[in-house]
Amino acid sequence: VATGLLSGIAAVSSWQVAVLTSVVLIGLALFMVLVVYRDKAVPAAAGADSSKPRPRLGLQISLHEFVLALLAAAMRMWFVSGYVLFMSFAPVLLISRGMGAAQAGFLVSMSAVVALGSVPLGGYLTDRTKKPNFFITLGAVGAAFACFMLPQGGHALFWILLFGLLRG
């Protein structure tokens, strides 16, 4: 969504104003988290000494669990990097085909709008079918295919929306 909004802001003012708008919104979100968010109270265990301070983070995990967490983090990093690459190259591609910058940014941002619905849908389908690996693989391979097909031609909106749907 930001791609469409920020490119429109840049088109009527400057890219510096668009970046500043993004920074201000992120700062506002951070401020709201700091002011509004509160940890839930953790009830003391029965018979536990409540005078002793309890550690906030219990990082007592095995090496196997640590490696699995690192692998999950790496997969998430690659997934997000692919999304950033798509959101970066798609507007440039559309502009090179003759589309205006604001229109290209708006069109590409539609993938994020579609993902707003496809993320909960993917979670629902995964829970209902108990097949998370199927949906993760289908989404990753399908989104990569849509990303590959966008530069090949055809209707850009179709590939952009398919990318947003499958990435969710």
C-alpha cells in the first residue's frame, strides 16, 4: 500500500517528502507501541518465591532448537527479500513500458492489498487441511512464478495480483 501512497506523494511534491512521510508514520507507530502496549501480567507459580526477580526471556533451548530457529529466520529473510525485490523492480519495469510512476507504484501496491486478505486465508486453509507444507510450498513457488512471468509480458495486473495472492 505504501508503494502506491508514497509514489503519489512524491509525484505531487518530492521524493524527500515521501520518505519523510514514511519516517513520520513509522515514528508514530513506534510511539504508539511505546505508550499503549503493556506486557500481560504473568501470574506467579504456586509456591514460587515472588520476591525473586524472574527473568524476562528464558533462552534455555537446545542446540537443535537454536538451529531450527536460525533456519526459520533465514527462510523468512529470503521470503521478505524476494518481496522487496518484486516491489522494487516491478514499478521500474512498468515505467519502462510507458506507465507513469504514480500509476506503476499504485498498481504494484495492489499485490500488498491482495495479500491483506490472502494471509488470513492461507492461515485458515492451513488450519483446516492440516497441510502447512503444501500451502507454504505452493505459495512460494507460485509467487516466484508470478514474479518470473511479469517481465515476460501479458497483463501486468494479473501477475501482480497473483503474486499478492500466492505470497499470502
